Amino acid sequence: MKTKVLLLLATFGWLSLTQSLNAQKGIRIGYIDMDYILENVADYNEASSDLETKVQKWKVEIEAELKNVEEMRKDLNNERVLLTKELIEEREEDIFFKEKEILEYQQKRFGPNGDLFIQKKRLVQPVQDQVFVAIQEIAKNKKYDFVFDKSSDLVMLYSADRYDISDQVLLRLNRASKRKQLNTKKEKKNLERAEERNVEQEKEVSDRERAIKQKQSQREELLAKRKAERDSLRAAKKKEFEARRAQLLELQKRKKDSINALKNEKNKLKEDEAPSGSEDGGNE
């Protein structure tokens, strides 16, 4: 709150000073609305629409993976009473690593240096360069001393439409896009400089993307190696568990067979003794 108050006071002071200087020296001030300009650049809107399609696809992928993890957790809770402690720990470890993979994917797509940030920057930067060149030309031709961006962090409490040069900038951008040949050496130099900046920025972004992909590849290899080790250990534990279970079942079967054999032997002895007692009674 304190920061906003200070910002407003500073803005009032700036406006007062500007009016005073304008009255004394005839300072000319203009402004643009970058959001309005971007909305009216066809190439930017088309590329922005393609990027939004990618973003929605990434969100769907993440939601599907989160739903899969939720199903894994639900299955584990339902089967917990039937599983051994070791199997429960293995299932919980699988869920943990799956959640970690989803988080890393989210950072890759939507993080501070993720794909969305990089592609937005690549999308906006060329238009910003063209706007900058157009503003330089308009300010020089019409003798503007200051040109501000209305859509930036600068607080403009009031702005008269007659100082808005956004349409003039758009007009120059449209002319530049339709122009097949450059008329002057100065325009050619400006365009070449803009292209050089774009090439350098694209190279920088490409290098960053390659580094990110390399790190991601190394991370995936490490996760795959860990998963293989876990699967191997799990298979060994499962085999050992099955062997112990089979051994226990065999011991139980032998014990049961022994008990049944003893019962049969006792019953046979009783049957043998019963006829012998009857014959003695008859002889008496």
C-alpha cells in the first residue's frame, strides 16, 4: 500500500513537472498502447493462437498424468491390506517418482525459463523491435520529446487521445510488411540491424533450448536407470517372496499330510481292535 501511495505521489509530481516544462519550453509528449498494437498485428495474432493451442495441449497432458497418479494412489489404498510392507513401499516409491516427473514436466513447459516463456519472448520480440524503429521515426519527424507505453508499469492517470500515436505506429508496421523494396539506405540499415538482433536472440534461445534438452535427456537417462534398478530389485524381491511362499505352502501341505496319515493310522488301529473284542465275547 505504501509503495502504491509513493508511486501515485511520484506520478503527480511528474505530471506537474511535465506541465510546467511543457508550458515553458513546449515539450511534446506522446504515448502508445503496446497491447492494442499487438492485437492488430496479424502475424503476431496467428503465432499467438498457435502457441495457445500448444499450451492447452500441455495442460491436457499434465492433467492426464495427475489423474493417472491419483488412480495409482487410490488402487494402493484399496489393496493395502493385501500387500506386504515391501510391496507397499515399492508402490509408494513409484507414485513419488511419477509425481516428480510431472513436476519436472510442468517446470519444463511453464517454469521461469520454460517453453512458454521462451516462445512468448520469441513471439513478441520482433514486433517490439519494429515498434521501436517506428517510434524513433515518428518521434523524430513530429518532434516528440518523450514517448511512453500506456500498457507498461507506468501509471497514467489521464491520457488525451490526441497524444496517442499507436495508430501511426501500426500504419508504419503495415507499410513495412507490405513494402517489397526498401527506398532508402537508412531504412535498409535499420532493417538489417533488427534482423541481426533477431538472429543473435534466436541463436541465444537455441543454445538455451539445447542446454535444457541436454539436461532433460540426462535427467531422463538417470530416471530410466533408477527405474531399471528398482524393477530389477523388485523382481528379485518378488521372486524371493514367491519362493518363500511356495516353501511355506509346501511345509503346510506336508504337515497336513502327516496329520491326515496319523489320523488314518489311528482309525485303522481302532478298526482292527473292534472285531477282536467281539470274537472274545462270543467265545465266553
